[in-house]
Amino acid sequence: MFDGICEAIHRELDKLDEKYSRGTQLSDSDLKDIDTMTHVLKSIAGYEMAKGNSEYDGGSYARGRSRTTGRYMSRDGYPQEDGYSGRRY
């Protein structure tokens, strides 16, 4: 769900990343756009997890990358920032 939107946002973020990897100074306008786009991606990921659409497989969360954010997911459905797939309390 929302794959087209997420892909379009990722393309725009990639363009901005290329622009700033050349040493360009970050503009207020681009910073606002980056903040908005990353917030949308995070909101969509949360929505999909709440609706049971994200990485749910027969009652347990599958390990692997989220289709929406590309982040690793644990069995309990929490994003893993450090690669640790243990349960969060």
C-alpha cells in the first residue's frame, strides 16, 4: 500500500542527497522538504503496521526489510536501528 508514493518520495530524497553530497549548503526550504518527506514515510510505516499490512505473516512478523521504509523489522514488528532483533519492552 502506498508504494508509488513512497517510491516518489525516495526518488526526491535521493536527488537531494546527490545535491548535498557535493558540498552544497543546506537551504531552509530543502530542510523543510526533507523533514516533511521523512515524516510522511514514517507515518505511512506506522499506519501499515497498525493496519497489519506491514510484514505480517500468519501471526508473526517476518524478519527482513520493510517495503515502505527499507528498515529492518523484527518478529514483533519494531524497526531495528542497530541490527538487534530482540524484543523491545
